[in-house]
Amino acid sequence: MNDWTYSSYQTYLTDKKTKVAKEKVLNWFGNTKEFKNFHTREKFDTSFDL
């Protein structure tokens, strides 16, 4: 995830003010730790329902 040129992944992890809805998205995952865990899994579960 860190090497994707056009990814907003790092934007969700920063404390800086941004234009993305960080709190809303992180709340989908419960917290920052779960957001990171989801995005670093080897295989994505396509049945994940946001």
C-alpha cells in the first residue's frame, strides 16, 4: 500500500487536516488499527459489506 502512487491510504493515517472523510472511513473499520489490518491482509474477502 505504501508504494502505490495514487493511493489515499496514507491520508487516512495522518493527523494532518485533509479533504478526505477520514473519521467516516475509519469508523467503517472500527479504528485505525483495523483499517491497517484490513489493507495489509494477503487475500481480501470480497463479501465485506461496508
